[in-house]
Amino acid sequence: MNIALGFLLIFVVSAIAVGLMLVVRRHAPDGGFVADGDRAAGVFGVIATGFSVLLGFLIFLAFASYDASRTGAETEAETVAQQVETAQRLPEDVSADLTGELVCYARWVVEVEWEDMEDGTLHDQLNPWGPAMFRTLEDVDLETPVEQSSYDQWLEQTSTRQLARQDRIHGAAGVMPTPLWIALFFISLIVLGFIFTFADSGERALVQGLYMGGTVATILAMLLLLRFLDDPAQPGIGTLRPTAMERTLVLIDETTEAIGIDVVLPCDADGRPM
């Protein structure tokens, strides 16, 4: 989220709303348009409460989706690192290939998939190195109990990695359908329209401006927060980044170098097949 643009938007919209409120106040009667202030306040309380409850529930839902995406990214990165270790206990004819493909998988996530997530174009596209690892293990010959146990562990870790990837992708895709956005904006307009009925030429302009400006700024700030949580991969402050997978790449490099494994990578620096 672009914080500067968000504050600018809040300031501009609030200023316009305050200006409109002062124009209405100029033509309002002394005491306002509402004859019974208590009754009007009760109606306004019902509308505002309904709006705040709906907005609070949607923010909670969007945050849960945001957290699922963040957790999925961390679990996916952790599982990739674990699979590198598991690959070393598999037969030698596939061990090196699997290690290289795992590195390429991680590079693809960092350099390709994350950019597609920011653009909203990832959808249900496959990471090409998932099928590549499946083909590598398709005809593997397991001879020892250690290899058989490691193969079972590999399959479990693959399932965990795939589920974590789905959480990362679908969490970043958002959970707010268009009708909910329409409903939120519609109710917001009702709340702001109701405030205009409290315009009172007998009350100070500063107080009237604060009524409208504070309400508009609060509603708009909450809507912007909801928009951020619903699309956590968008560029800006607080956005989800592939930090966990980048750490995994560094860890794999350090580990393979420390134990003397020579890995030949079948991909370039962006994880694209060569």
C-alpha cells in the first residue's frame, strides 16, 4: 500500500466533504434540518452500528486471508529447505537433480510468481519445477530402508509444500467479492448523507466541519485498510514479500557448500528452465 497516496486521498476526499458540509450549513436553518435531534441520533446510531459491524467483520475476514497467505509463504519456504535435506538421502542418481530443481523452484517463486501475484495474473498457474521433480522421481529405484523411508517423507513434504503454496496464492488473491464492495460504498454514502441533515447554521463552522471531516476520514481509512488486507501482494508498505523463500535460497547455498555438494542448476537466476 502506498501510504503517501492513501493519506493524500483521505485529505482530499475529507476536504471536499467538509466543503460540501459548510455549503449546506450556510443554507440550513438555525437549529438544523432535524426537529427532534434525539430521534435522529437514534436512527443514525442504528445505521452507523450496522455499518461498523459489517466493516469490522470484513476486516477480520480479510486479515485472516492475509495471515493465511503469509503463513503459507513461510511454510512453503521451510518445506523446500526440508526437502533439500531429504533429497540427500535418496538414490544418488536423483539426489543431485532434485536438489537443483528445488533451488529452481525457490527462484521461480521469488522472481516470477511473486511478480505475477503483485500484478494479479498468477491465478492457478503451476510452478514448472513441481512437475519436473515428479518426473525425476517417477522411475526411481529404492534399494535400502533409508531410501524407502526418505521417499515416503519426500511425498509428505511435497503435499505440505503444495498446500502451503495454495494458501499463499489464494490468500493473496483476496476474499472480497465485488457485491460486498458495492454494499460498503452504498452504506458509506447513506451515513455521509445522514450527516448532512445535522447541518446547523447556528453552530460554529469548525464544529460542523469536524463532524463531516472526522467521519469521512475514518470511513475512508477503514476502507483503505480493508483494500490492503484483501490484496496483500500489492506493492507498498506492509506488503507481503518473498523474504522467507529468499532466506531458504541462502540457507540452501550455505548448506550445500558446507557439506560439499556440487549442484548443477537446470535454470537461470530467475528460475526459468535453460
